[in-house]
Amino acid sequence: MKNTFLPIYAWIFLFFFVLNSCSDREERRILIVHSYEESYVGYPDFNRLIDKEFRRNGVNADIRIVYLDCEAFQEEPELKYMYHLLDSVSDGWEPEVILVNDDQAAYSLFKCCHPLAKEIPVVFGGVNYPNWELLKEYPNVTGFHDRMDLMKNIRLGAKLFGEDVELFTVLDSTYIDRQIRADIENQLKDEKVTCMVGYSGTPREKRLYYPHKEGYARFSSLSVRIGKKQETANFIWTLSKYSIGMCYLQMKRDYTSVNIGNICASPSLTAINEAFGYNEKLLGGYITTFPILAEEEVSAAIRILHGEKPSGIPVRESRKKYVVDWNVMQQRGISKESIPAECTIINIPFREEYPVAWGTGVVLIIILLSTLFVWLFFLYRREQGRKRRALYELESEKETLALAIEGSDTFAWKLENDHFVFEKEFWISQKMSAKSLGFEELLSFMHPDHWDEVRGYWKNISKAGKVVSQVRCDFNEKGYQWWEFRYKTILLPGGGYKAAGLLLNIQAIKDREQELEEARLLAEKAELKQSFLANMSHEIRTPLNAIVGFSNILALDDGVSPEERLEYIGSINKNSDLLLKLINDILELSRIESGYMSFEYEKCFVSELVDSIYMTHQMLISEQLEFIKELDAVQVEVMVDKGRLTQVITNFLNNASKFTKTGYIKLGYRYLSESDRVAIYVEDTGRGIELSEQKMIFSRFYKQDEFSQGAGLGLSICQVIVEKLRGKIELWSEPGKGSRFTVVLPVVKATSDEL
């Protein structure tokens, strides 16, 4: 098991180590020096490739770039400008590696003798003719020699345009031109090439000349800095469309050759990477491309950043590849099939590079679009069918609604310009002429009792929502009838609102409701009378039977001991008290319902009332129970009938004492500051009340225990009394834990003198 998990832990450790290393990598300062002007079309891509290579190798590079613009200077001013560029870029920032590109920038960097060139590691690239003697003075330099391969480009021209094609280039007398001419002589001396290379002003005997032979390739050079009229004519003729079988080969980039590929009517190849692929009509060549150059330079720079010395990295020749530009192929009408297999085509569209994948993708897209079209057409037909069915149903509902409205007193209305517009049938039903009604005019038809309510609706009519309101109206001076206004307000997207609704005559409904209410009251009275008779017959008969029975025993006086006589007399007195209490409850309930019960309201402190009740019941509560008093720290007053409130609390205490065998009974009050009310409560640890019974406990004649004494009127009377005192009774109870009865009353603020 240990051997199994050890590699897993090792991999986890390695993962987090690498993750931490990547997140904490520091910036490495890189200076790039280019030979040409900043606007040179190839530099943005080349700079992005260099940055991408650094990032691909895990280096966070802080790259600064300077442009020499070599064609704008002669040698001495160019060296001074290079020195100035290095001074400006090193002010407060020192590079760790310098990447220099092409011959002019490399020569000027090493020739200007700036300290940075001596102190900082340098990697050169794209240099066709390095100054080897000068490089010996710089042990801090390494790089890549971009050596032009003339023969491979000549052979590429022959493959593309036939064996008889004649390649020509442009050479003059500059340092680079002399280097190119010497290189041509070196590369062609043992090759089957007919050659004529020179420039205006060169003695004929010093020109490179190989006479033409059958089967040999042909190569020549022209001079732009022309001195003779004949040579001028030859140059113009060579570039024109009348020069057949010619092909221009770019071997340098300076102001004399920068645009020849565009103006030459013959096809153009290139032996260097400058401007290839950037709309200068250079078809292709065997060259070191920008991606290769960026990869080589960055790989050497990273080795230096990792601690290797430039002297330990030898200068090498850059890799090359055959490349062809698809855009120029299209301009020249060259087919893909005529391109040699070793050539890589750049700028080629995906459909041409991968025709099978392109065709497969097109077919899949067509299938997908066709499937989507069929599916959408199916959805469209299904939706059309659904809409037709919905229209049929809507039409049917409209007809049904019209029939329903015609058969009832229901009328549509809408709000236009703050005026109520009712449909014509409404005015016909009221035998009135049709007109629109302003709000005040509509209000005049309504009973004054509804004015405040309706004005509230009118004030909020601009708010979205549904409203249903029932009011009494008299539209035709035949008396008030009940009408129901139903309407809905919709907010419009551009602001404003729209309101519309229905007006229903509900007088018949109100009449039925009144009849049902009267019938319900009669039924309740009959039920109450029946319940009263049933309960009273039982409750009165029980104590009367006890009184009569024990009285008969005492009257016979046959062998009744004195102790038994006292017990019988006690039972007679007890049942007499029960009968008296029952009669008092019935009379009190009758007085309350008839409104004859008087209430004498007065202010009293709740704490004093609770103290008084507590003192009264302290001796009455069983010694087996703990009688607790709880008073709030806040003194509050209430406006009540003290006697009636005491009667309610006493009833709660009596019930608590009756149903609590062990534990405690608690009497207290608590001030409810959030509602400015006071809660007077009686809490016990009795047997509790089931939730289903809690809803019925305040009903008349209801008893939790049918075999217990009492008529079941106590709590009903308590509820009526508390409601008369503008309060309410709250009940909490849980079987097996106990109950709490609470009277909640409004508070009267006590004055400072009273406090």
C-alpha cells in the first residue's frame, strides 16, 4: 500500500511546485534591435512571434524595441544614431539580453562601441554576411548566420518556370553588394550556371562572367545606380512585360530594391525573408522564415538567461525551408498542383489546404442547416396550427362571453383621457343616453359611504395591478343598487398607463347573501336554543338530584350518623353553590349579549391589579403547587373595568388550579413595546390542551372533560368581556407541558405625577 501511494504524493508535490514556480516567475528584460524603419510591414508579426516564443518557454519578458532605420543614414551618422538609441533605451533600464536582426543593425551595434554591446549578451539573427573580424572582439555574442543558398533558389525557379528561365537580381557597389557578389562567385564556380554579374562602372574584365552552355541555368544581375543610357534601357526592358522567360530573385533589401517585386512584370522569388508574405509579389524561395528566426533567437536567449555564456553557444547557420505565398500564386495564376511537394504554402485558405476537411465541414453545415430548416419549418407549421386552434378557441370564448354578458348585467368600460367610457349596452340598460363620465361625475352616482374608498382607488389607478371594489350606485334615480367594479391597470412601455375593466350589477347576489345571513342567524339561534336546553337540562338536573337525594335521606333520619349527616349537608351546600353559579353564568351571558351589562372604565396600574389578584388567590391555590408572580420592570396603565378584568383572570386561575396537579401556576404581565400593549398571563404546568380542541375551547357549553363540573360558559364569557375591553385573548398550550392564557390590552400612558 505504501509503495502504491508514494508516486502519487510525488506527482502532487511536483505539480504544486511547478505551479508555484510559474506563478512567481520574474520579468526578464529583453532589448530587440531592428535594422529597418518602424513602419516596415513585417515587424509587427516578427515582434509577436518573439514574445510568443518567450511565453511558450515560460519566460515573462519585458521587451523594449528600437528601430535603426538604416536606409536613412550613411555609415558614420548611422553609427552615431545607434549609439543614441542604446543610450536612450538604457536610461533607468538595463537589458539582460540583446536580440539584433539583419546585417545593418548587427554591424552598427558592434561598430559603434557602446558599453552595452560589450557588457550585455547579444544574439544576432537574419544576418546574411556577418563581419567575422569584428565579431572576434565580442566574446559576449552568439547568433545565427542566415546564409543565402543561391543554387536552391535557382533550382526552385527552374521547377516553377521551366529550365529555360533566366533569373536576375539587382546589385550595385555597396558593401553588401560586394559581399553578395563574392558569395555568388563562390557558390556558382562549380555549378552548371551561365552567369553575368556586374554593375555599371566595373571594368569588363572584373565582372563575373560564365559563358552560356546548353543545359546550364542562367543567372545575371542588373544595376540600379546606372550611368549609361544603354544600361538604363536594359533595366527598364527587363522589368517590363516584354521581357519573356525572366524571373527576379531578391537578394537584398535597400532603397534600390525595396519595390522591384511589385513593379517587375516577371515573377519574383526571394533568397531572404524580407517582405516575403507581405504584398510585394514575392512568390517564394528557400529562406529562413520569421517563425524559424524567432524560435532560434529566443532559444539561444533563454539558454543565456539560464546561465550559459554566449561564448559557449557557437554561431550556427539558420534553418531554411521552401515556401510559397498563396496570394501571389493566385495573382500569377499558378495552380497548387504545379508547386513542388517540398514547398510549404503560406496564407493558404483552409479550404485549399484541407479540401477533404473543408468539403466534409461544408456538407455537415449543409446537413445541419437543412435539418435546422426542416425543424424550424416543423415548428412553424406546429405554431401555425396552434395559433389557428387558439384563434378558434378565442373566437368561441368571445362568443360565449358575449352570450354570458348579454344574459347578465355585466358591462365593459375603459379609461380614456381620465374619463370613464362605458359600452352602449350599459346606457341602454339604465335607459340613459350614452356619455363619458369624469371621475367626480361618476362619484356623484355612488353612495357617500364609499367616496373615501373610491377616491383612494382613483389616486392609485396609475399603478399596475388588479382591483375589485363593490359599491352602491344610483345611475337612474331609482334607488341604490350594489355594483362591482373590476379593472386592471397596465403600464405602457413608452410611459403612461391603460386601465379597463367590467361593471357588474350584483344586487341579486347581495339579496341572496342577506337572505342566507338571516337564515344562518335563525339557524344559529335555533341551534343555540337547542344546545342551551340540552346542556341546561343536564347541568341543572345533576345538582338538583344531589340536593333532593341527600335531603330525602336526612328527612328519613334512619340510622344516619352525625358524621354522615355533616357530609350530606356539605354535598347539599356544594351542589346548591354549583346551581347558583350556573344560574349566574346564564344571567351574565344574557346581559352581555343583550347589551345590558355595564362596564365602569377607570385607569389602573397593571402591577397593582396583578398584586391584588395574587394576594387573593395565594391562599386558595393548593399547597402542592408553586404560585409564582412575575412583574415587568415597566409600569403601565390600562383603561378597563377592574372588576370584569379581575373576573377574567380569576377564571383563568381557577381553571389552572383545576387541571394542574404538580408544578407551578404563574401570574404576571409583560409590556409589549413594539405594539404599545400589555400582556397579562396565567401559565400552568397542567395537562395541556390538544391543538384541535384549542379552536373550540372558547365556544359556549364546550367542556374539555365532559364529566367535570361546570356548564362550559366561563371562557366564552371571558372572551366577550375582553373584547368589550378592546383586547384579545391568546392561547398557547401543549399536551403534557401546560398552558398559557394571555389577555392583551392597549396601554394608557401614565403621567409624570402618577408615576
